[in-house]
Amino acid sequence: MQGVITTFNPFYLKTFSPERLRWLLLLITGLAAFALATIACSSGDDSKNPAATAKETSNQQANGEKANPYEDLSGEIRIDGSSTVFPISEAMAEEFGYVSDVRVNVAFSGTGGGFEKFCRGETQISNASRPIKDEEIAACAENGIEDIVEIQVAIDALTIMVHPANEFVQCMTVMEVHQAFSAGGAKKWSDLRAEWPSKDIIAYYPGADSGTFDYFHEAIIEAVEGANHRSDGTPSEDDNILTLGIGRDQNAIGYFGFAYFVEAGKSLKAISIDNGNGCVAPSYAAALSGDYTPLSRPLFIYTRANLLSERPEVAGFTQFVLDNVGEIVPEVGYISMPSDLLAEQQAKIGEHIN
């Protein structure tokens, strides 16, 4: 096919009216500016430059690396357990779906409920906001599951919250928190401090299957031997329900993971905790440094050694999680692990992945 060559004859401009001539010149100027902008963008952005992408892929292949190590993975992974860890696994599952054909289903029934399913072999990964208990390990063993692998994925700052209109509570001692949530403890705010109003304390807290409940019970309630958690409040494994409850009652107090407090924004007010060394507010820095005691804690996922060695999709997802905790964990409101602790988790799974 022959090309068509066109030429421009200035004579034709004389046939244009002044208005039409101005329109034509504006059109030509606009098209020229657009062409220059397009050339500048395409030449300055290597991420969209096919040559640059091809060069990067070629370098990776030359070094024995795959451009996407997860692209050949498929299958299904079932995850259940802690509502606290749920945002991490949910975000990881979404991102993993962009680089693999693995379908990752994430649910939350509480840490205890998640371990029950895991020990029955119904899930491949269990989210947990506390370490697995001896009786849960025994339950797994009864079903032939004796190759449990514990992997820490983040650090949390369990947060005590009140209604944002509550102006009298800024900081509470560990014992005051204990009294507010223990059976037979304080009934009114004035029972904690005489200067606080004589209003009923309305308590919201995680359900008994929650690892957050277990951790709080161990760290706060058991500070007094023989004490038990109050049962006359509103429990729920769904932290969103707790958020709504606390945000609707000016005399409310409750607790759950730091990420849900961050998500709640101005609808809740966090309380600083005094463990004997002054008031410390929940924060990324305080949890990482250990200053926020006794309510900073590790967060985990659990899987099995034989799943890591025999199920490539499980091994791939677990590796993807550890490779991306530094970016995704802060995005969902938790604290990333220091590099030495992360390296320990990498080593745990490395010995099982082929």
C-alpha cells in the first residue's frame, strides 16, 4: 500500500474568515501541545515503557528470577480465626489475588473458634491474637495435626476506649481498668475516682472466643488472683459492633485492637494507661518500644509444616505475607516487626518450603 503524502498550500488560508482562521490556529496549537505532552510522559515514565519493562524482565530471567514467582499458583486457601488479625489477612489475600490464581477465603470466628476449625483440618491458616494454648495443641494432635508452625506477623496495641464526649477520663491505671472490667468491680465511674460522675459504667468487650478477650483477661483481670471478667456488658467477636456501641453511649468503655481504633477515627477516644511509670497512650512507637505495657502484644498466623512443603499455594501465600508485612501491616493500622524478628519468621517457614 502506497503512503499518502499531503502538502500545505498557504494560499488556502486566504479563503478563511478571521473567525475561522482563529479557530484553526487554536486547534493546531492545542494538538501540538497534546503531542508534546504525550511524548514527554511516555519517555519519562519507565514503568509504562515496554522497552524498560522488557529489560527488567530480561535481567530477572538472566539472574534466574521469575518476574512474578506466584503466577503459576492456583487452588484455594481457607483462613479463619481472630477478628484482630482479620484486616491483615484480608488485605494480604486481596493483594495476593493480583499476582496469583489462588482463591483465599478469609473469615473470623475469634481466635478460639479459628483454632477449633484448624484442628479439625477445615482451614489451612488460623489467625490468632494470642499464642495457641496447650489444650488446643492437644485437640489438634487428637486429629493427627502435630506439625503446627507459629508465625508472628505484627505487633498490636490493645486499646481502651470511651465515648469522644467523655471529658473526665484521660488516663487510667492498670488497676482502674481491672476494676472497670472485673466481675464485682466498679459499677459507677465514681467507684473508680470520687471526682468522676456517679454514672453507670457501660462495658463493651470481645466475646469469650476472642484472643483479645483472652489476652486482656491474662494481662488485666488476672492481675488480681481469682478475679473474673465481668459478664454484664455487651460482648461481640465483631469489633465493628463494639465500635458502634461505644460510640453511642457517653458512659461506655470498651477495648479491642489498635487497628479498629485507628479506623474509627474521631468516633472514639483512646485512654492512656499508667502501669506505674506514668501515662502512656497507645501508639505505633509505644507498642514497638514496649513502653505501652501490659497491652502491647504479638499477632500470629498458624499453619502446618506439611502444608508448607506439599501445598505450593499455602507456601506461596505465607511467603507473600512475610514479604509484604512491612508495607501492608501499617496500612491496616498495626505495627511492623523489627527486622531481626521478621528474619526469625522467615527462617521458620524457610526450612519447610521446597
